[in-house]
Amino acid sequence: MLILNCPYCGVDAEETELHAGGEAHLKRFGPGSSDAEFEAYLFARENPKGVHFERWRHANGCGKWFHAARCTMTLEVFGTYPAQVSEPPQDIRDKITAKRPGWSWRDIK
């Protein structure tokens, strides 16, 4: 079972207490966007075998959204952090690099 730590209330919650919200750090396009940009936002998603950044909501707790970095193959969790940040914190990126040298995800290095 996947267990994530809510960065807001500090609870280690099982996945049954959480609600998955899909991929984190998506660039959202508004009314002025092109059809191609809006289509990419709606339908183009990463589905990596390995490190992935996801949105989660602590549904049966504080109710807040947060992000989690985890491995989709092993379910290893590298860390969680508030949803209001635009990219993963450096300490989480360092943890991933220490265990997975040479990993990359989009433009985050």
C-alpha cells in the first residue's frame, strides 16, 4: 500500500485516505491559448516507468492538495511537498539523484 506524508498536517496517510489528482506541474492554458496548446494540456500526460511527480489530496484529513515524488515501478516515495510550488524542492531532487543517477524529467534537472 502506498503511504504518503501530508506536508500540511503531517499525517502519514494510506492511499485509501487520499485522492489522486494526476500529474503535477502542468502548465495550464487559459482562454487566449491556441487549440494545440489547449489540446496538449487536456490530453498529453507523462506516464513514465520510474520517477513521477503527482498531485494528491488528503481527502479524509485536512483536505488540502499536495505533490508527491515517487517511483511508479517500486512505489518508493522520495518526498511530498506543498502544491503551491512551481517545481520540486531541491532536497527531493537530491534524494532522487542519489538513488537514480542520471534521471531527468522535463526541464527539471
